[in-house]
Amino acid sequence: METALCNGWFGLKQPNLRLGFASILLSAVVAGCSGGKPEKIVMLGSNTIGEELAPQLVAEYKKDHPSVTFELEFKGTTYGMGALMVGRCNIAAASRDATTNEVELARDRGVTFNDHVIGAYDVAVVVKASNPIENLTREQVRDLFTGVVQNWKEVGGPDAPVHLYSRHPISGTYLGFRELAMENKPYSLHLKTFTNYTDLVQAVAQDENGIGYSTITLASSAGVKPVSIGGVAPSVESVNKGQYPYARVLRLYTDKASETAAARSFVEFIQSPRGQAILTRMGFAPHP
């Protein structure tokens, strides 16, 4: 029946229907044939955004937009930016700025990036609350987690062995901390790993000689304290001012010419108070 209507047989098969009713029915059926597909958002890119944050944002967005479908794949910012340039996705999730080379390549393909800032990824170095260490340089943090420094006395602490706590290697955060704090050098072989920040922080809270990392929010948990880096304490304020070194701005890039209404709606949701509350709850710094 619907195929016949879409092919223009409606007037021949149903000549006695009233015109008003026929027009309404025809419009509905044609819409179902040509424009009734659910809206789809394809978002590819950053593991930092995709690992835990994106699924939470999508789940909350779909409560009010149940017909919108999502295709998500996160293999790194470069992957997402390349996919956006060739029309493979609506949104490229990025945990860094677009490079000069990416902007030029996009321009060559007739693509102009829309840059939507949604917040910032941050990580705080934590120690047991009773540890006398209050501040470390970036070099000291690097050397601690790579195993170059293995005794606290080498960084102004007591004569005691350093115990390292890290996220599991399968975590995007494991790589994120290595990029931000370790100059991409390999972790020490002597560290305990955890699949979530909560368990990691609890372990550090029970170890006088432990050091690990977490979100800024969890760094204030009972039994631990955050360490300043180069004299800058980790906070949402210092992150948003660009002062705290272990942070990077999170962006969603779209193509200005082909940005769909659905993609724009999703971005606006993330930037809204409701979306920003999800970032805050998950330990990210909200967009100021």
C-alpha cells in the first residue's frame, strides 16, 4: 500500500476519498517513504572524550531525543579529524586543537571547521594526606612515574620507596597522563593499576609512600591530597585560565557547510547546563 502511494497511484486507486483527507494521508505516507529515517549522528575521534564521557552524554541526550541514533568510534583525535574531512562523520571529538596541517588539508577539501569547546580534561597528582610533599615540578612527576626516581628523598620527601598507582593500560586516561605528564615516556614497570579512579584514590589513601593521579574532584577525597605542579594547584579555575599544566581543552569539530541540525543540537546540549553537569560529575572541568 505504501509503495503504491509513494509511486503516485494514490489518486487512481482511491478516487472517492475526500480531497482533504487524501492530502493529509498522502503527506504522511510520502514523509515515511522519503524523509522518515531517524536522524543519525556519527561521532569519531578522541579516546579521552569517547571512553567514558561520550556514552554518558549520549544516554542523557537520548532521553529527550529517542529517535536520534548514534555511531561512535574512538581511535584518537587524528582519526576523527581525518574522518570529518572526508565526510565520514558529523562530529570529530578532539582533545587538542586542530593542527595547522589539518586546517590546510580541510581547506583544500572545501571543509571549514566549526570549533565547539565543551570543557577540559584534567588530571591531578595525588598522595596520601599525611605525605609532606606539597609541590612537584613537571620533571619530578615525569621521573617518578617513569621510575627514574624511586625514593621520596630525591624529591624532598622522606627516605622511603615510592609506590606508584596508575590507571590500567586499556584506559584512555593511562595514555592521557603519559602524554600530559610523562613526555610520552614509558611507565615504570613497578606500578599497581586500576580500572577506575575511585579504587586508585582509595589505594593511595592507604599507602604512606603512594602516589597516583585522579580527577581534580576526587583529589580532594578523604585520605588523599592533590599536589601542586610547578606551584600551581589543580582546580577548575586554574584549568580554565590555562595555568594548570595537566589539562587539555576538549572540542567537538563539525564542518561548517554540512553541519546537520541533529549534530548542532547535540553540541548545544553538551554546552548547556545539563550537559555541563555531566562533565562536572565525571571529573572534567566545565566550559567557563
